[in-house]
Amino acid sequence: GEESQFVLYARHRDNEGSLRLILDGAPFGGSREFTNVLKNTSYKKSLIVQRGPRMFRYPPLDLVMESACEDASSQINDLTASVFNETKSVSQKLYNRGVGDSAVIEFVQPCPKVEWAGELKRDRNFVVNSNSDNKDNLLVTVFNPNHGEAKFQAMIQDRLKTVLLSYREVGDLHWSIARTEVEDDDGNPTSMELDFTDAQEDDYGYASMKWKLANFVPEGIYEIKVETECTQLGGPADFDMFSTPILSGVIDLTLPEQYSQVLPLRDTVLLGEELVVVFTEPLRCEKPFTFDLQVIIDGTDYKFDREELQVVCESRKIAFQIDPTVGVDVDQIMGKTFNVEIGKVGVDSLSNVFDANGNPIEHNIKFSKTFANINLDDASSSFTFILEDIACSDDTVGALADEVKDKIMKLLELDTSDTSRIVLSSMICENGDTVITTTTLLPPSTDGGGRSLRTTSSSSAAVGTERLHSINLFTKLRDLSQEEPRVWNLLSTPEGRRVFAEEENSGNDRNGFIFHVSDLKIIPSVSDTKAMLTTGSDRLDEEEELYKFASSRKVGGDQPKEMITKKTDRRAIVHEIEMHEDAMIEGMQKNFALELKEGRRREEQIINEMRMQEEQGRQREEEMMGEMKMLHIELLVVTLACIGISLAALMHLKK
């Protein structure tokens, strides 16, 4: 006839890779029946073959076209299909690569993946420093996740072109191709692009190559990536390349050094004053600190290690101070020279000062200074006084000042005339039962007032009234505060309770309340400050610049970085300071004027306090003189009366 019915289907029952067929826009999973197919007429059909979720290569498909009368799946002609002994179907093998038995359906694969491996995968960063085993090269290891199909070297026969390591300094946009060292035909060293298609990849898919740093990559902070590149097919860019995540790292071979001199810039310092050592770059300051620090005071048995000092490490500086609160006889060390050593102290020590990237200092930092031999009789002492088991609140703590002062007076066994020597400030209440205040003990008055102790005091004999300056008074408070823990220790055992009872029976007085003192600061007189503890006016601005430099760690805007200061950078810093010399001199003069003004203010304040004490003494003296005058008058009256009576008696006897 002029028309007929036909069936089209594909032979792929197993369809192991889950190929998907779409015929004329509709899924083509079984067969498709066509009716009214005219004789000698051409028909065009669109068959799309889509790959499955995993595979890129599949066996070929057989497309079969046959009469509906022969097709058992035809619902119309399924009864007639069995009568045909010979089929008149037509089949066509569908493939796009290879011939014969090697024919396959193959889809274009994305550019092969590559992954970080080894230490770079574990640490997600890298550091090349002076302690690195190989300072000239960095070993880079990658993993080929498709090694089961082919190695990188074999993949270049297909689409893959390169697997390159690229790097750039942080802040740059342009990526550079890393290089590796090889030998040329004559055995001489040369370099080539670091391409992992040239590496010896093992059976597990790992390949390693050395990134040449020496003479190619300067010190700095870098980002790196490994990128595969394939022949472009005109599709999406991601289809023709693949890149690992970007990692960052540091190349820093410069050792840290001490920058300029130790702060403050003078030879004499006050006990408890902070000393600062500045370095050329930020330091590794995580606790516990990695460095040793030792202070030895000449002519004494004092030797302090890092754990016995108050130490601060931050940014580019190491700062420390001797805490005068505990274990120091202030009178003994005044005017003494002390020696400081920072770094690796001792042959067996493993400690050192390291910069932020792990480079150690080459030589220990060593210097000496002298404790200012100030007049302690003219000095004040400031410290934190903590009184426990006292009901308080934020609203009422201010009203407790007199009570706290009375307790301090009682502890120090001072006369009521010495009340003006105790100044309380910054009183706060903590937890409703603890008062914390900053206490200042002023120096004794010049006329001898304010020095008297009760003669029954056991400490007065030991200290001597002539030595009762404000630091000695603090020492007494400190010693008394340590008695309370001793009492509790005694009461914790039967033997201790016996000792405690004996002490009570012997008449030992106890203060009856718990207190603590800490954070002693010695405040010298104005004259001592000017003479021994003031940095020369010609070095004030240099000192200020060094303090600023010690705290800096930022580069380029507000982005914090592990700064690497090379020798050229250090010279540039010095040059910049020299450029601003005129401005520094002007600022120095202003600072000096402000310092003099502040010194005069402090001196006037102390003089006023001394005048008040003198006025009080003068008033007491006037009162005593008034009493003496009254006694003289009374004596004169009595004497005159006696003379009168005597004369009267004499006249009477003469008669």
C-alpha cells in the first residue's frame, strides 16, 4: 500500500551506565511506533543521547527500525508478529568514537581534577623560614583523583595540556608560574615550569615536585594554587580547567633583631618601671612564652627568672618589670645595677625569641641598667588594698572610706595625726562583701610628725621609727596580710590548733579581718624624678616613636599581616625618622614644657600637703604655748600671793 506502520527502538537492555535517550523531545526508553508512514517519503527525527551520572564512555547502541507487524511490543499487531519467520528490520549501530569492536559512545570529559596532598593538605598553609630543612625549595605534593583511569602524564594525549603550580604575593592580581630546577642535556642546572605532567606519579595517584624559591621568589606572604588546563572546546571556562583551593603561606628567612635601644632611653629606672625591648618584626607571643628571661641584681642574692617577673609579649616588643610587691627589699637594691638576658639562657635551654614565622634571634639580648637611688623618705607608695567580709554596695561603698582608712591605721599602728598620710581613691564594691580601693601612702612630714608607732609594736623595733617611709609601711601591710592564711593553716590540724591557742594565750594581737595588698608602685619625689627618672629632652621624641613602633603590626591599610621587616625596610624606617627631625624637635620642646608644667603641679601639690601638715604642727605648738602662758600666769599669781602673805606675816611679827 501507500502507507504503513513502523516501530523504532534501541537495543540496550542492561544500560549499565544509565544512558538517557530523548526522541523528538520526549523520553525514549522502550520503543516508539510510527503510523501512516508514506511510501518513498523521508522523515527527520531528533535523537539525543545523554550520559549517565558517572560514566563518560559507553558501549555502542543498536537502533532498530522494523514493521509494526513484526514487533511483538506493538499493541495493534502483537498477534501477527509470531507468523514472521524472517525479520525485515533494519538496524544501525550508534557510536561516535572508534571502529568495529573498539567502537564506543564517548562524551567529552571536564578537565581532570587535582587535589592538594601531603603537608599542604594537612596544614592548609606553608612556612619557609630559617629552620626549614630546605630553604631553597618547597616540596609540593598533589593527588590525582582519576588515577584509576589514567595518570596525568597519560592524560596529555587527550585534552589535558598542563598541571601547573601558580603563585602570587598577597595583594597582587597577577599569577606567576612556579619553576622547578632540572638539569639540561649537559648536566648543568636550569629551571622549567613546574608541571605535574612531568612528575613521577605513583600507583596511588600522588606526585611531588620541588618549587624553586632561591633567586626566583623573594621573601613575602604568598597564595598558591595548582590548576589543570585542557584544550578548549568552546564550552564553559570551568569545563576547560580545574583549580585547587587557594592556600596561603610565608617565605621569611630574615632573623629578628633588637631594634634601637631598650626603653626607656635612660640608664636609671625606677623599681617596678616597665622595660621594653623592641624588635624589627612581630614576635611569636603565644603562651607559654618560648623565650627565657633572667634578671640578676649586682651585689645582692636576687636572681629572677621569667616566671618570677611580670612579662608582656605583644607585637614587636617584650616588656617586663620586677614586682616590688613580693620578695624584694627595696632599701637593699636602691642604686644597684642589674643585668638582663633574653633569649636562650643556659646551655641546655631549648627556648628562644622567635618572630611570628618561627625565625629565632641569632644572639641573646643583653643589657644593664641601674635602679635609681631615690630618697625613699620623700617617696610615696601606691597599691591596691582589698578588704574582705565587709557589707557593701555600689551606692554605699564611698561611705566606707573612713572605716577602711581606720583599719589601715590600726594595721600600721599609726597615730591619729598621721591620717593625712593615707589617701584612698577608686573605691569599688565587688560581690557585695569586698571593697577594693587604690591606696596611696604619702611620705612622713618634715617636722617628725607622722612617724610615731606604738612602742608595743613588735615590728617597730625591727624597722625603727627612723625608717618608717611609705614603702616600709606597705611592707608591713603585706606581711600582716600573709598572717591570715597562716592562721587558717594552723586551724586545719590538731597540732596547728594547739600552736594557735598558745599564741592567743600569749597575748598576740590579731587584726580580726581579712585583707590583701598588691600592685605596689613607688612614686618618687619631684626632685628625684627630675634628677634621675626623666628622659633627656633630646631623646623624648625618639622614645615616643619607639613606643609606637613597638606596638605596630599593620601593613597597607587596615589589613593585619605577619609583617616581614627586611634590612632595607629598617633603613627606610630610620630614614623616615630623619626626614621628620625638625618636627620631632618642635614636638620635643612642647613635651618638655608639658613635663615641666606637670612636675610643677605635682611639686605644688606635695608642698601644699606638707604646708598643711606644718600648719597642723604649728597649731598644736601654739596651743601648747598658750597652755604654758596660762601656767606661767598662774605661777606668777601664786608667787605674788605668797610674797604678800610673807610680808604681812613679817610686819605682824615686828609689831
